[in-house]
Amino acid sequence: MLSVGSKERVALSLHSLRMSAEKFVKGKTIELRKKHIGPSCKIFFSHDPIKIVQAKGQYMYDEKGGSYLDCINNVAHVGHCHPDVVKAGAQQMELLNTNSRFLHDNLVLYAQRLQATLPDKLSVCYFVNSGSEANDLALRLAWQYTGHKDIITLENAYHGHVSSLIDISPYKFHHLSDTEQNQSVHVVQAKHSGVYGQIPVQKILHVRQAGGIFIADEVQVGFGRVGTHFWAFQLQGEDFVPDIVTMGKPIGNGHPMSCVVTTKEVAQSFTSSGMEYFNTFGGNPVSCAIGMAVLDVIEKEDLQGNALRVGRYLTGLLEEQKDKHPLVGDIRLKEQYILLSADGPHRNVLKFKPPMCFTKEDADLLVGKLDHILTELEEALGMKLHGALSVENESNKRKLPTDENGRQNPGGLAHGGGSSLGFAKQAKRISS
Amino acid sequence: MLSVGSKERVALSLHSLRMSAEKFVKGKTIELRKKHIGPSCKIFFSHDPIKIVQAKGQYMYDEKGGSYLDCINNVAHVGHCHPDVVKAGAQQMELLNTNSRFLHDNLVLYAQRLQATLPDKLSVCYFVNSGSEANDLALRLAWQYTGHKDIITLENAYHGHVSSLIDISPYKFHHLSDTEQNQSVHVVQAKHSGVYGQIPVQKILHVRQAGGIFIADEVQVGFGRVGTHFWAFQLQGEDFVPDIVTMGKPIGNGHPMSCVVTTKEVAQSFTSSGMEYFNTFGGNPVSCAIGMAVLDVIEKEDLQGNALRVGRYLTGLLEEQKDKHPLVGDIRLKEQYILLSADGPHRNVLKFKPPMCFTKEDADLLVGKLDHILTELEEALGMKLHGALSVENESNKRKLPTDENGRQNPGGLAHGGGSSLGFAKQAKRISS
């Protein structure tokens, strides 16, 4: 019998865990997915999808042990399977998981913790299960408070998948006919607007004078990702306070949870409708325990600071690339074991949204691979390194890439990575 | 130093876990809840709410160690904190939790497992995070497939809290003005309809001939609760196949997850709209692992059989009570350490929905306490045991109590417990 050291035992047990995690050979998984999963649910690299069986930090592992640098996952915010988050979830699951009709300290403690990151006026929380549920509830709060159903939304915005949100997401409804579009929804062109969410503060004040309110959708950009601030709306300045803030994706590091925070006034108005609000899973003790662990890790590991530092470092590297490579065609980085996605109105923007524990070394690796691919591509196309024209006129006019929410990035580890890279074609296609 | 046995160590550690679970004294928890949680989110026993810190099986425990028999929790389906479910969730959380754009065996395996409980035609799954998300997606599928927005819903039905579902939930919208109600929604009176969901099969066929489809909302009644069948729609007979089935509450024993299952035809029609469907958390490996563990426990512990046996036993006991006590006034069972709720159009129906591991002994305890309260109440009111009139005329006419979905119960551990007890007033008031 061989004696195995504790380190080896851990490695062995992780390996066997990974092996036992695979129930089918890949071909069978693909076949069953085709049979049983709605075809509208798209998969990455549909021509040759990846089977991921494990993940840790900013790395994902396939069934053969191949590791991928994850630049695509803004949900695994503090790093995949962070032990503190897993422990908090597992311990609470063992003790109690029930609805919020009973008193529980996790619920109020977590609400208090979230409140502490926000302006004082934003003090009332509603816990729900997804960004979509949060944005739908935000609409209901706004409709009740203002007495109106009119909504101003941004060109190319995406706010979620439930039916009320398709109505306010031009990213989703732009191909629908006029009669199918909700007539209460007014789309503001991105080019006519300013910095944050591309609506200037003056316009927001205008809206408020007319009895309207402002909803900040932080589902994709919140929790320190912008680097300089914890919330993206704070980029508007200390004085700017939205009436409603919605949170999602990173809030539970992958656990299904989200939150709507609003003012006392909006909350009281909602109550005055006489309609109770009950959400079966929202704010349960497990979700709250996980949410608190995520906040703890962000703080303990200074992940907001890391986002700022690594984000700026990466921006610098990407600026160099922009000078070097005037144009990018069809990039497929999967073979380089880097996961990246494309987005934007012309699918020509590289979407960069890694876990917040992304390091400078990861940035070097990413940009090194990118440089390599761009160089090879340009050589293959017989292009000169400087002065070549972009295939699409739009791509090198754009100053900053926008994500599906039509937002720009101030330099953290957010979408687009704050770079000015415009890509002529989709870098990572999501298709069936 | 004292030597402590392993059993004592477990008890001690559970005790200290429970103690450490309490961060604030109760008064402080109440104060913080008032400050930070939306007042539309109601709490049980608002005049003196319970603080639950732990739960196991069909029992919940407050911060002082007081134990309550839980007859109110149709979410903790296989019993609170079932070790198999906790273990499955914790192990998968440690390994991988990411979105369904990567291949994963848990996703397809779980879809296959769910499909095996359903008629063959219902083969395509969409995984989402809550019953509300499931029902909203079901509407989108139906709108796309039929090309129409008209919906027939039942008097007093409740289908969820997102805005599209308030529109089809008379339970929620009945107090709104006509102009606030969605004109595409047609409400069928319960008294004009038949057995399952109170729409007779002939009427469903009628709807199908007109190009309509049938959505079975199993969010509250599925997963073996009706005892004789795994799904409530199966009470309609072997030949009856809905076009869409939505699942929720019990599916993950408290974990936020849910599912929509439909036919190939409906799924293909949804895809033909060209709109991708992406749900960030839906169908993640942790949710699927938990979902499979729940199915395993239902099977391993024969919880559907238990629901049928204990449900029938309880029905018998309650029938005896009905003969004994003609009327019930304002019942508050909390002081008896039994958690029960009231529902129905007149809030005069005792809603009975315990975890599925409820035993005959629990039924004896419940009915014993009920008998005691009814006897005391009737004595206090100076009522005779037999022949007294009900305070509300409706209450003793009703043959079977209905839940918020307007459904009746065939005898399992479902809402109303299959009893004919009608209560004149709310037994367990939910108010602020």
C-alpha cells in the first residue's frame, strides 16, 4: 500500500470528485441537451461546446482537466466556488431555509449590510430571486408611485427576460414590429446622451420635475466592479441618489438571489396599493448568508481595489494593442483556453467580465494571447499593422465599447474592460 | 475535563449552532425588519411574530428552543434541511456553479429525470428560478404559439408576483378597477366549472379546437402532494396531456429554482421568434443537483405514498371534527405550537400544507389540538355542539376548501387536507 501525503490526498480527491461529476460522455450530454433543453437556450461554442465540470477562482476546468481563464463570468464575482461563500451556504442549508414570513436575523442583517453601501435614503429592501424579478418589481414600484406606466429606456438596453422587461429592452425587442412594441416605452438614443447609462444628470432632474423616478439597474455592474465605486450610479457624483436600485448577478456569486432597494416613500406608496408582496424564496436565510459572505470577501480581499488596479493595468495593455492592431476579424479564443464573449449592437465589442479576483498576470496572459491572434490574423489577411481600415465603419469610431445595457466603463473589471478596442465581427459567437 | 460522547457532541454542536445563529435579540430583529424590509412583505403573527432559527423534518424551532409542528410549509417538501438534499447542494457548490451556456450533466440528467415523471409529449425543459418566472415564461410560450394574448384564468386563482401574473391572478387583481385590469384576461367562475382546476376536460378540448393551449400550474400541487398521482393534472385521467406544465415551490425543497416543461412544438415555435432565452441562474449545476436529490428522497422514502396514507387518515379525522364542530371562529394555533394558515375568498379555509414527511402521529396531534380549540371556543360562545349555524353562509356549503389557485384536493397532503372544514374567519392572519 502506498502512503499518500495530505496534499496528494486533496489532489486525488478533487480529481475523483471531478471524474465522478461526469455522468455521460460528451456526445451523450449534447444529445440529451438537444432533446430536453429548450432550443432558445443557447450554448457557448455551439459547433463544439465545452463541458465544464469544475471551477475555482478565475479558472474553469473541462472534463479532460483542460483549464480555461474565465473572462466571461460576471456572476462568479469573488471567484468560482469561493470557500467562504460555499461554507456560509452549506452551514445555513443545514440549519434552516424557509420563507421571510418568520423573523430571521440573516434577513435584517443582510439588509443592513447592503444599506450601508448605499446613500441613507435608499433604506428599504425587497429580496427576490433574479435580476429579472428585481427589475419587474422595480417597474411595479415605479408604476404605483408615479401613477404612470411610461418608461424611458436606453437604445440597446437589456433588463431581463420576463415579459414586462422584454417591453423595456430594445436589445430584445428591436426586431419586433411596431404593433408588438409597448407604446408606453420610450427609447432614448445612446448618441444623444451622456456618461453614466448615457443619460445626463440634467435629463434625470427633468424627469423628476415631471413626477418621474430614476431606477438604477446595477444587475450587471454593481458590487465594486467599476473599481472606483461600489455602485455604478455613484459615478454620477456624491449628490446623485436614484429612487430605486436593482441588484442581481454577482450578489450571490451564482446563488439565485437578487434585491431591490428603494426609499421609504416609494415603499410606502407600494404598500398603499393594498397588495401584499410575497416572494417564496426571496430573502431566505441561505440566500442572505451567501449574500453576506460575498460582501465579506469583497471587503476582506479588497476586490474593488483589485478591480481598479487590474482594470487600469489591463486598459493600458489594451490601449497598446489598439495602437498595434487597427482591426480585428473573427476571433475564436476558445482554442487558447480563454473564455471571452462579444456583444454590442453590431456584435463587434469584446465583452470582458471576469471574476473580480482576476490578476495582473491573468491580464498579461489575456493580452498576450490576443496580441498573438491579432498578429496571425492580420498576417493571414495580408494587412499592414498600421493604417488599415476597419471592415465596419462603426468599429473604430466608437470611443468606448458598450455592453447590452448600453453602459460605458470607467476602468474597472467591467464590460469592455475600459478598452477602446472595437471588433469588426463577433469574437465569441453564441448561436445554436 | 469532561469526556463527551459523540451523540452529546452532536447535540451540543447543534445547540451552539442554533445559539450562534441568533445575532440580535428578538426586539432588535423586529426593529430592523421594520426599518429595512418592504412593508408589503407580510410576516406571520404580526402582533407577535415568531423567530425561527432552525428546522428539521416537519418541525421548526424558535430561538428559545420551542418546537412547532409545521403544517404551513409546502416548500420544505421532503422535510426541512433534509440531509441528502443539503449534501447534494453543498457538494456541488464546492465543485461548480455556473450558467447553462456550458454543457453539464446535471442539467440534462435532471431534465431527463423530470421528463420521466411526465407524459412523453412533455419533453422540453426551461429551467428558471421561481414559480413566478416559470408562469411568466409559460405565458410567453403560449402567446408565441397561439399568436394571441387572451388567457382564461380561474376565479380566485394566484399564479405569481411578477407584473404579467398579477394580470392573470384574480386573487390579486380583484380589488383593482376595471381600467387597471388586463382586457385580454377572462375569468371563469369556479361554480361554473368542474373538478381539476375546476375546468372540465370538455371545455379544455373546446379551447384547443379554437387554437388555444392548456397550461397546468403545478407550482403548489406537484411532486406527489396529491398522493394518488405525481402531478395534479394527472387526476384528469391518463389521456390528458397539458401543453405546458410549470413547477416551483417544492422542486428544490427551498432552494430557489423552478421549471417549465412543454412539447417540442411549443418549444420550436418559441425558437422561431428568433429571440434567445437566457436565464442567468436557471438550471445551474447546484440547482439541478438539489432537484435530483429531492426526486431521490421522494422515491426512497415513498413520500407520495405517505401523502396518500397520512392524507386519507387525516381526512378521516377531520370528517369526525366536522360532525362534532359545526363552526369555527377566530383560531390562533400558534400558542399550541402548530403552524397553520387560512386562505380562500373569505379567508375561511384552513390551509393545510405540511412537509411530505408528516406522520399519522402528527395528524393525531394536529386534530387533537384543533378539537381542543374548537371545543373551548364553542363553549365560550355558548354554542351547542350540533346544529349551530355558520357565521358565514358560504362556509358550510363549500364541499371542499380551495386554495389560492382555486383547486380542490383529492386526499393527499395538499391544501385543505381534503377536509370539508369551512372556517368562518381567518385562522392564521397575515397582516402587518
